[in-house]
Amino acid sequence: MTLSDRREMPTVYEPAEDSRLLADAIIDRIDADERVLEVGTGSGYVAARVSEETGARVVGSDINPEACRRAREEGLEAVRGNLTDPFRRNSFDVVCFNPPYLPTPPEQEWDDPLEHALSGGEDGRRLIRPFLADVGRILRPDGRVYLLVSSLTDIDAVAKLADDAGMETREIAEESFPFERLVTLEITHRNS
Ligand SMILES: C[S@@+](CC[C@H](N)C(=O)[O-])C[C@H]1O[C@@H](n2cnc3c(N)ncnc32)[C@H](O)[C@@H]1O
């Protein structure tokens, strides 16, 4: 690969079917007076749609500084950080996340921003695991998490991780493709 090839490679995840499925599923479930966080905002597509179509106040976050820059260019508030780490207890009514979920063997991992946008480690749940373990902390008692998952990521195993964190899960949208089924999960505190 030449240096100019490398410069032309995208460094931010471009919106795809998963981004659209997540945005379409959640727009009608968010009220204008709610505070929303999109973890892993990438280009800011989902966050911008939520902001424009619901009137809610939306913050995006991403580990990739280029993604934060892109989101800010879209007029969004963006915070660089790992998953839910930068945020305080009980801060959000809604947290949404289209995570890197593709199961990827270690020998196929690359250390670049696009790989970090796609790879979910060997079982596809590398980022989902710590996200679900902590998201209840930053969510208000009656808040909702909207998580995009794939059949490649083992949706029952994801629901079990939510259960382990004291939360319950239901499917609110799905779409099937030749190699996977994409699902949007709504996850809430168990007693909300
Ligand atoms: C599949 S992309 C989704 C991008 C965008 N939300 C969308 O739906 O088009 C996953 C995003 O998660 C971000 N990401 C990966 N690891 C992260 C981490 N530890 N903390 C925060 N964001 C992370 C990636 O940089 C990428 O922008």
C-alpha cells in the first residue's frame, strides 16, 4: 500500500443498513424533552437524525478523534472517550449504540480506526460486554438503551449480558440480510 492509498482510506464508519435500522427504530420512541447519548457516533448520522427529527438534546461520543471531528462538523456535541466512561451517573434518558460487532479472529485484526469501528473481537461482543456492564449507571431509572445487534453476535448471549447487569431486553425492530439478521434491542432497568 502506498502512502496516497492510505490517505484515501476512510477513517470514519459511513452510515449503512445498521445505522439506518437503528435510527428508524428509535425516532418515534424519543421525546423532545429527553437527553440522549449516542455512543460510537461515527459520522454522526444517527445522532443528527435523532436531534433533527425528535428535537431532543443529543450528545455523540466516540473513541476515534476523526469521528468526533465529523460529528462536530454536523453541528453535534461530541465527546471523545471510551464507551460510557466519560459520563456521570443518571445523565441520560436514552443511550443508543451501533457497536463494532463483527466476529473477527485475532490474526485478522488490524490496528486502524475502521477496524475499531467494525471488529467485535472473536465473539463479536468485545465492546458490547463492557458497555452493558456500565450503561445502567449513566441511565436514569426509567431510561432506555437502544442497541443494534446482529445474529452474528449471538443475540441471546447479548440478552444474557443485559440480564447479568440487572436489565431486561426486547426486540423492537429487525431486518434480514443474506448472511445476518440485524435487530434493534430496547434494554431497560429490570424494575422500571
Ligand atoms: C459500527 S460503527 C457505528 C457508527 C455510527 N454510529 C453509525 O451507526 O453509522 C461503530 C463506532 O463505534 C466507535 N467505537 C469503537 N470502539 C469504541 C469505544 N471503545 N468507545 C467509543 N466508541 C467506540 C467506532 O469508532 C465507530 O465510530
